[in-house]
Amino acid sequence: MPGENGPAVLEKLRANAATEDIPVVFLTGVSEREKIQEALALKPQGYLLKPIDREKLLDVIRKIIG
């Protein structure tokens, strides 16, 4: 993402009452342990590494929407 990374965007979403409850799933190529921990500390609903496995993505989505 040009300009901002996923964790920065998630922090902005969580800081705004109108968007704080939007489910977020990271779909990323970032595999550095420190960056993963930074993202997971923000408690997204999911974190998947690229290449994305279709079934894993669908499972995460199903868990989110019930």
C-alpha cells in the first residue's frame, strides 16, 4: 500500500467511532516476525500470508460473518 502500512490503517479505523467495528483481515507478503507481532497486537480478525490459500481465506471470512 503506498503511503501507509496495514497496521497504520487499522489504528486509524479503530480510532474512529464510525469504523472501529469493521472487521479487518491482513492479506500480506510481510513475513518478518517483528512486523507480524506489530500487526497482531492490534487484534485484527485475521492475518494471512501470501500466496493466499483460498480455503483459509474463506474460513476466516465465515468466522467473521458467522
